[in-house]
Amino acid sequence: MSEALIPLKLGIVTQPPALTLKYRGTAGKERQRVMPIRFLNKFGTVENVIKELKTRHGQHLEKVPDIRIEKMLRIIQEVQKGRSLDEAIAIISQDFELDPNQDLNKLTDEDLAKKKKIMDSSFEKNQLKPGDEGYVYDKQVDFNTDNKGEAGWDSTGEQDDAQDDDFWS
């Protein structure tokens, strides 16, 4: 039965705290499930709450990435701290955003693991699978190579031969 459940949207209710999942059920009908959140500390981590939710609602949440659930729970935490919903979304969106110019080597192991989960979730969302519209098996693309720039390190010429002679002498 869990094979037929297709998650469509994940949302939150802030008071009382709950996750809402809009999904397509076995008969093809769209349904909504409200899952109350218990034991959410506004200053603690959300990993245990995610495990508890997945245990109680595994059939519905098995195809939902943990990083999406974590983002929703963190928004609820910010609202519980006294921020408005819009402020909470803005703060948490910054944490779950990927900056292509960010040096990932400078992150802690925990932050790096979170960024990798975000990347995996983004990849899975955009991935084309067999049966999807636009999917092409063994797609090959020829890139325009007319405007090649000289790399310097791999160019061949008389200067390289002179440098090689100096190196070996």
C-alpha cells in the first residue's frame, strides 16, 4: 500500500504544532493528513522528533526527505520562540539555502552533513528517471569548442620543450 502513496506537499500548523501532508492515495484521490508534533523543544535538536514522526507515520512519510521535515520543524521552533511566521521562514530559509560560493571545507561536520542532505534532496527532486517526460537514456551532448582558451599548463610549444630541457639538466 505504501508504494501507491505519493507525497505532493508538506506544510505546518503552528498552533498546536503539526505537520500536514497532502498526498495522492491508492485510489488516486488527493488526501491530507495532519500529524501532531509531540516533544518538540524550541531550543533543542529535531532529530528525535523526526524519528518519532517517521515511526508513527512511516507509511505517509517514508518518501518525504528528512531534510524537508527538519526544515518544517525548525520553522515551528522559531515560531515557538516568539517570531512571526514570515520571520521564521526567512531565518530558516537562509539555513537551508545553498550558496555556490560558500567554501564547504570551512564548515563543521554537522553543517557539512546538513548541506549534503540539502544537495541530495535537490538532486532527487530534479532527477529525471525512466518513464519521466524528457528522460533520455545515454544522452550525449557536443559542446562548442571553437572558443578554446589557452590553459597554459597543457599547451604544447617550443617554450615547453625548453623548460623540459632545463628541468632534466
